[in-house]
Amino acid sequence: MSELGCSTISFRHRTLSEALAAISRLGMTGIDLGGLPGVCEHFPVERGRDVADVVEAVEAFRVDVWGLNVEPGSLNDPGLDEKTLISRGDELAAHARRLGAALIVPCGAPSRTPFVDEAADLARTARGLRVLSSVAAGHGVRLLVEAPHHHRFCHSVERVRALLELVPVDVAGLVYDVSHVVAGGVDEVELATELVERIEHVHLRDAVAGDINRSIGRGDADFAGIVDALRERGYAGRYVLELETHDVTEDDREAVAESSRDAISALLQA
């Protein structure tokens, strides 16, 4: 289905070409491209790197890059100055434009603990998103922020709500990752219903409380309820399998990804 894609993070232990080959075998032509330090480095995490080989691989496999999922720096970190953020954002947005992708960034540092305090860190995160949005817009690129994120500063519904109050829709859209919501013990259907007007991209992985790394069907997520809730309220965006799962062997990963594709495709076709 044209609305269902796959993140290269699903095959993060493989080279980019190997990951793209696996995604192609699944019959998918839309991808998110992962470039997150320590998670997935299919897109270079070091700034200033030539990405011609990435572009060549994407073109060779004839896939469309929907989202460039990268880390410009911890947006709530007082040590990240605006000049550095602008420089990094400019480079990443230029790459996103070259790939035809939206720019996806995390919602703060990989820690729930504020650098200063919750209000100050939220305000700094919002300022950082406004800076990145302005830079991205200069390249014709849409900025998206992934929130909530179970292992990031904006991990809770309360912090996400507060952040979105500071970041209007013209600044950034929202990536809704089902696994992070479920792992936080939040009703994923209710939150999707609440945030639907901000959601522009959906990541799909299963979870249980405290664990975001389950294969679809092996956790507690109500994917049928989420799809129904979003569609009933007008969501017509994309769904992306981001199967960074820890419950399968690498040898079984493609077969489990195929089962996940079939399960979600059935919901989208219903």
C-alpha cells in the first residue's frame, strides 16, 4: 500500500544497501532513513560527511525517502548554541531536500532529567524547534518532531502537551510513535484522538509498559483502534514500520517484518 512504508531502522544492524534490499523484498517503496547515533547510522551521524553514497543507494533501489530521521543535537541542552544549531540544521535540511524528505528530529536529550528545570528545558526545546523550522523552510523542507519519546526529555503526555503549546503547527508537525506511547502506560487510541490535528507521520512498533522494542502483535498496542481513530478524524498521512525490535533473531527479522506488513496492511485496507 502506498501509505505504508518502512524505516531503515527496522534493519539497523545491516548496511544501508542490505536494509534497502530487505525493504524492497517487502514490496515497500516509501522509507524513513535513520541517522541517529547509537541507534541507526544508515545516514551519516557525523556532520560534514559526503552523502553521495546514500543518495546513490536510494536511487538504485527506487525508494522514496519520506523522512530523514536525524539528531541535530539535544534541543534542551544549554550547551547547544544557536549558531551551531543553525549550521547543523542547514546541513541536514539541505540533505533532506536533496532526498525529497521531511526532517524528523527528537524531542530533546536522551534523558528525562532537565538540564535546568522542566519549564526552562521546554522553552529551550521550543526555541530550538523554531530555529530548525526556519532553517528547514528555507530549503522547502517540513520539520517534524517525534513526541512523546519514552527515552527522551519529552517522554510524558504532560510534557508533550506543554511543548505543543509552545510550538504551533506552522513550526512543526508531529511524529506519533505508537510504541513510545504504550511504553509510557498511556492509552494510545485516546492520545492519537487528542493529537490527531498535529499528527503528520505515524511510526508503528509494538510495546508493553516500559519496553518499546516489541514486534507487532507481541505487545499491547491497539493498532486497529489507532487506525480507526485517526481515519475517522481525517488523518490521511503515512504509516511507517519502525521495527527496532529486540524479540526476534536477525535471521527471523525479515519474516517477522513481513507478518507486520501484512497485519497493518489488512487494517489499512479494511
